[in-house]
Amino acid sequence: MNKIHKDFLQLLKSTIQNQKTPIQISPNWHETLKLASIHKVMPLIYESSYKTESFKKTEQDFQKHFKTTSMQIIYSQIQRSDRFLQLYKELNKAGLKILVFKGIILRELYPIPDERISGDEDLLIEKKDLKKAIKILEENDMERGLSDEEEADVYHYFCKKTGLHLELHTTLFGEQSTINRKMEEIFATVFQDIDTINISNVDVHTFSLDKHFLYIICHAIKHFVSCGTGIRQICDISMYINKHHEIINWDYIWKEIIDLGYDTLVVNLLQIAIDYLGLDENKIIYPKNKNTYYINTKDLLEDIMEGGVYGASTQARLNAANMSLDALNKESKSKIKSNLAAIFPKAETLKERYKYLEKYPILLPVAWGSRIFTYTKERDSLSSVGATAKETIAVGNRRIDLLKEYKLI
């Protein structure tokens, strides 16, 4: 692992474990800032950075920029969290059992909750309660955006004043791929086993402790097999274990992970948390002797660090998701076919962007042409589109090899 990544992880570990930052640490601060930005952990990194002698010796403008940006992010998060809790209180008053997951629940695991930012807040709702919930949101100045379909798996609502983005889900994983369908089945009974926690004097309904832990693992896997998993997701898993290890039903967790076929990957994700994020290995109960697993975090950690939050650091990684998902679903027996899947995706993949594919999938070639034309426009030339396609294929092939290494395919 290179020094930039090593120093970055040391800073992150110091913050989430509430430890003193090592005096001798002397990162490349500009690269550290870039990593903090793509992984959406800037306040967490700043919290440990400003205490170091090395940071104090950087240019004043750089220090000011890092501090100001971090403080603005935290302030914005506080506003969004407060607005979310106000809305949730209204939903509670209406007698709706709507489950909160990720977001504000995970923030509560961190020493300073609002340093762990969320791009949105996620709610799971039963379809029978959907119209009532939407009415309450709209009465409270929340505006629907991104899609105006009458029926959807997720409804997006925005607060212009605070920037809160609310995702109202009717499913957790959907039906778009084999892995999604398997995971959806695991969480089919989530409303039958609810926990309630109190956050700032608001009762927040969420998944049971074990179901939520399993969910954040499955969510990390879902992203890993497409674009990639970010270090923040590994932090969440680590912090969850730190707080709840004594009451986690490890037998249940491992049974579901093994049934999915992802135990080798999860063991390696946990090893990253142990080696670089300060997770105490004694807080983990493995399904069998850990040494019987293939453990080599080098390639996995490199992919995580390069990918940023949800693996979305570059357009090539986003495009390459079609290749890894194609390989995972065993729809292609060769890399050549997977390469074509990245350049010429299925209608299912493109229908969000090209709405006409919903009714007229026969127009898929038109969507391919539009996509290439858009890329050409954005990149000024067809040759640069070719370069992006070449990079996409290289990334996709590398990620397919990664899926094989950790026994997902």
C-alpha cells in the first residue's frame, strides 16, 4: 500500500476510534484532501489532521480551505438532520411505521455524529402507507424530484431550504439482478421485527439490530459488485461492530452471508477494518477458523481507495459496472461479451436516462447512439470517447478479476 493511502487511513482511524493522532505522521496533504473529498469523509479526516504538527506547517490558505470546507459540510449536515427529524416526527404523529436505515442511524455510531455525513436519508415504507406519507411530505414543503413516475421503487423528495434529500423506498434492493433479488428476499420480513431508538427526543423506527447490520454488509456488497465499495462503508461496518458486538447474532449474520456466497469477501472487508481502522478482532465471531479463508486485502484495498464513495470516482468505473454485473449474473461466458456490455448496455440499464425505453425497448440502438453522441459532445471528440471506452474496459476487466479473487464468481 502506498504512503498516501496509509497516512489517510491512519487519520481516519484516529478520528473514528477517538485516538490521539500519531505525532510522526506527515501526509501529502493535497492528496489527502482529494481522497477525503472522493470518499466523502472530509470532516472525519480534518478532525485528526488539524492536530498534527505537519498540518500546522502547511500554507495558511490550505489550512483555511480544509477547515472552512469541513465546517460548512458539518453545518449543512446538522441542518439536514434537524429537518429530517422534524419530518419524521410528523410521520410518527400520523401513526405511520416508516423504517429509517443507514444515514442518521449510522451517524449515531460515531464520536461526533455529524462528522459522518450522508448524501440523503433513507426510509422504507409499505406500499399501503405510501400515499399518506407523500401527502405529509408535500404538506411540509418537500418537493418531489428526479422522477415523476406514478409507481416507483424509490421516491425522491427535496427540501430547498436545507438541502435535505429524502429517499422513500418501497423495496430495498429491487429485482434488477440476481444478487438484488436474493437480498430482497432476506429482508422481506423486516417490518415484523422493528427496533426503536431515540435521536434528539424523536423516536426513530428502524430495522432490528441484526437486520440492520446485515443490511449495511449487503449494501456494501451490492455496490462492490457494480462500481465498488468506499472506505466509509467499511468504517460503518467497523463502528457497528464496535458498539454492538456483544449482542450481534453472528450465527444468523454468517448463515445469510454464506448462503449468498460472499463470506470470503466479507472476511477480507473485516480484515481491512482490523488492519487499518482499529477494529478489535476479538469482537468478531467467525463461522469457522479464519485461517481457512483466502485473505489478501491488497487488491481489494487498492480498489476501495481508488474508487471513492460507492466506487463512483470516475466515469470509467461507472461505465464498467455493466461488465462486472454481467459477469456476476453469468450472462457472459467471456470477457469479450462483458466488454460489449459496458459499451452497449441493456435497455434495463439505460431506461432511467432514456425514458422511452420503458415503453419501446426496441429503440435501444437509438439510446446507444444518443449515449455516444452525448459523450462525444462532453469530450469534444470521438477519439476521446474511444479513450474512455478503452479505460472502461480496462477497469471492468480488473474488477471482474477482483470478483474472481474473492470468490464471487
